[in-house]
Amino acid sequence: MRKQVYILVVLLIISFSGYSQYRVDYGFSVGAANYLGEIGGGDGSRRGGFADMKLNYTRWNVGGFYRYRISPKFGVKTALNYIRLSADDSKTTNPGRKGRNLNFKNDMLELSTNLELYVYKVSDVGRTGRYSTDFNLYLFGGVGLFYSNPKGELNGEWYALQPLQTEGVSYNKINFTIPAGLGFYYTIQRKYRLGLEFGWRTTFTDYIDDVSDKYVLHTDPLTAQLANKNNQAIINEIEPVDGQPMPTVKTYEPGDKRGDPEYNDSYATLTVNFSWAIRGRSNFYKSKHNWVLGKNKRKRRKSRAKF
């Protein structure tokens, strides 16, 4: 029995020795980002998920990541992303939002760590027999922090809104997020990885766009203009929408609804990822797993005849 256990342990060590050479990859990502919040949106009242996103306000994100494969089934990825989000009430047909006439942009830094679960794998794409390309499909979820600094536009200039307390609230610029999503990647020529990933971020703040609750009275002229940008000229241009009340200038006075504090803001990303897989070079690995390194030919030992 003890001998069988030893044999099993040796086999596992050999197996994971070969696997461990591909535990690490690092690279970069580029893609698109969009958000779900109070500004912009569709025709009717607030809706969850993608139904309320305006695709014409999709912006970009770039980042870098480091991934470590814990086992054939699980991996951990740490990523740092630079994400641009924006929206504008002038682009919606919702009468109340269009009359409100707010806008924002937010350049965010996000640091996250995700656990990846590999749910489907093809070890030899195309069945070439060389195992030079593989395919991995995975689900992921994790935790993250992001730095948020929303800005509003007035007369062609952009102003940071958090210090102005447009709703009389001093909210934090650093917040938690819960990323979740799915993705896939190909390992090409046993060293390059190219993939696609979709991620949704659930946050714990309603101030990514600086809008959440009610209008308040401001004595500072700049703050007052950035907090309440409705005017009669904009309202006169609004076209009626069935089932939606038409706003007036009195719709946006102190104490009136400015946002919806019942729901926090969220955002989504779609990225193309490229990375380099780190391969081992130990003598044991070379002797046992030359096929991984692309060296299928074995060296022949030289010999001479003896007389």
C-alpha cells in the first residue's frame, strides 16, 4: 500500500511539474467601456442591465495584467485598468433627463484581483498532433478598488465635481467594486495568448456620475451652475414621449429629484487581451517535456566502436 502511495505522489509531481511551466502569463488589454447610472439612458424610466445603456457613449479602457494558474481548473489574475466613462443628458429622448441637461466624464483607475474558473478546454486546437495551440474558456469573479473623479462641462471647460458637493454630499473618490464575467483565450505557438473578455462591475457608490438624490441650494455661483443646468431653451426643444411627463423649469428646484439613490452605478468592459506565457527551463523539465518547448528531437549520444 505504501509503495502505491509513493508511486501516486511521484506521478502527481511529474504531472504538475510539466503543468507548472505554464502557470504564469502577463500582458495588456485594450477595449471598450460603458456605464449604467443616472445620466443619459433610454426613453423611459430607469431600467437595469444593458437596456439603459447608450452605445454611442461607449468609451475605452486600457490596462495590464498578471495571471497565475493555481491548478488546471483555477487561476488568479491581478489587473490594473485605466477606464473612461461618460454620458450626456442631451443625447437621450427621456424628457425629464433631457431637461435636466447634465453631463459627465470620469477617468478611473481600477485595481482588481479575480479568481478564474476554467470550464472548457481544448488542448490541441485543429488536432494537429503538435499541441502548439490550446483554447480555454473561463468564468471569473473577484474584488477591486477604483479611483473615481467625475467632471462636468460648463461653457467648454471641465470641472472636478466631487469637491463642489453638488448635492451637499462629500462622497469618496476611492470605492470597492465586484467584477464578474467570462472570457476565453488561445495559447498560440505555446507562448502567446490572445483572448477576449467581458466584465461587469457592481459598485457600492451612486456617484460615478456625481448624480444620486436631490437638488440642493448653493450660494457659490460655479457650483450652482454645474449642479443645475436646466434652462427654458432646452425644455422648449423636448419632444413628448408617450407616458412621460413634460418637464418645466420648476421640475429642477431645490428638494426636487435629481437622481435615484435606490440604485448604485455600475459599468462594463469588453477587452481584447494579449499576453506572454512564461516557460520553464529546468533540466528535469527539458528532459521530460521537450514537446512543450517545441523541441521534439532528442539528442543522440555519440559512440565509438571498441576493438
